[in-house]
Amino acid sequence: MLNIHQVKEEVCDIGRRIYNRGFAAANDGNISFRIDENRVVCTPTGICKGFMKPEDLCIVDMSGNQIAGTRKRTSEILLHVTIMKARPEVKSVVHCHPPHATAFGIAREAIPQCLMPEVDINMGDVPIASYALPGGQGFADVIMPYIMKSDIIVQANHGTVSVGPTIERAYWLAEMLDAYCRICLIARDLGKVEYFTRDEAEDLLTLKQKWGFKDPRADLENCELCANDIFRDSWKETGVAHRAFQPPTFKRNDDNTGQKASVNSKCTCAGCTANAAAQNQHQSTSPQSNEERELIIKTITDRIVKALAG
Ligand SMILES: [Zn+2]
């Protein structure tokens, strides 16, 4: 039997960690935990996450209506319950503003991959969702497509949303992403960022699967390993790009001689779609286009007719 008081203590504890790490200034951020089918413990609005007591917390139903607590529930609870309904395995949602991860959301810079093994194993390609006004259904609508595929997302010009089966796990993803973004920025300031080689990246993906972690790159075998292929389709809309960090562009099954893999027509990821389009473009402008082929045939036929006549 779940001890609700213990859950509330844990929410307060994670609140202190979020505040002490500088992930939520003043009254920023919100935390929730689903205690049963129709009840969610959540933080109230207008409270510093570093100084909450269990009696400050609220309980809402799965539509976000408050059913217990004297303080008013966070206005962002609609996002939390929308996520919990769509992903029943998610018990906790944590939203905060970790500065280094949020900076990538403001710069709309794709979070680099293939730089640290723990990060690639625990998170993979971290998407950046478009900006939306906080609090309403539109805010949830912008985030949902990404949170269905990733346990942590960065919101453009805002912060992070992370989810998990426990409050600690949801928080821990935000902590790990922020530490990673900080390290990436420091390394870039030193003047050189060295990415994994193709083999190193491939080995890590294999290990990740062996340990039971899912990674969409494993199913898209012809996609680029380190170049944020999974969410690249969304970049036009979100304005995300590789500007400060330029990752290597090798594919899973490029061979060791440096030979590029052929385009996988079945793969619909951004990288393969772009490559297929480039190949089609090349074909239509190559000497093998219909017009040119006809011209070559006509020239050869003319020569044969001339030779026979001669
Ligand atoms: Zn926020």
C-alpha cells in the first residue's frame, strides 16, 4: 500500500534538490506523482520548491481538478496529467529550468550526441520542442509528440520536462542533462570537441540494447549515428540546428573503409529522407535522364546507319 505522506516527503525532498542546484529560481518549476488510477500529488502554484512541507502539497484528479490541499495546484498540472494518461508507465513528471539545458533551448542548438557514454545510454537524442505559452492545453499539445518518444525534452525558451516511474528518476534525467550540457559548453570553450568514432558509437548502441535501453537509432539502421537524426524532422518548425556543435555524419552501416552506406529506401528518418532526395536529384540531373538517354541512342543509331550505308 502506497504511503501518501512518504510520497509528499519525497516531492519536498526533490523540490529542495531542484532549488539547491539552481534549476528553479524563486517559485519556478513543478513536480507531480501519480498515487493511483485517479489521483496525483502535485506541487502548488506560487511556492519556492526549496522550502515546501508535505502539508503544502495538493492532490488532483486525472483531469487536473483539485480534490485535496489548501493551496492552489500548479497551473501546469494539465501537462502532467496529459502525459500520465498517454504514458501509463509514467508515474512522475518534473518540470524545471536547468540553466545549461535551457540555454540550448534558447539558442535552439541541437543537444550534441556521441560525447559521453552515460548520456548516450540514458537519454539518446534529446528533442527541443517549440515554444508555447505555459499553462494551457496548447502547452501540452506542443510537448506531447516529443515526450511520447523521449523521457526528457527541452522546451524552447523555457526549461525541461522529464518523466519516469519514480520522482527521483524524473529529476535525475534533468540533473544529468544539465551536467552534460555544461560539460559540452566548457569543452567547446576549450576550442575542441572530439566525438566518438563510428565504431565507438556503434559499440555503445549495441551495449545500450544489451542492457535493455531502447534507442530509435537501432531500428533506423541506415541513419546517422551522432547527428541528431531522430527528431530532425521537427527542426524546420522549431528553428533548431547544428550551429555551435558540428557532429560527424557517419551512418550505422558505413563500412570501415569510409565507404558510405547506400540509401535505405525503407527508412523514413530525416537523414535517409534527405539522402534519398539528394540521390533522386542527382539521378534526374545525371546523363542518365530520359532526354539525354534518347540523345545517346539517337547518336549511336545514326552512326550505325551511316556505317551500314557506307
Ligand atoms: Zn517553467
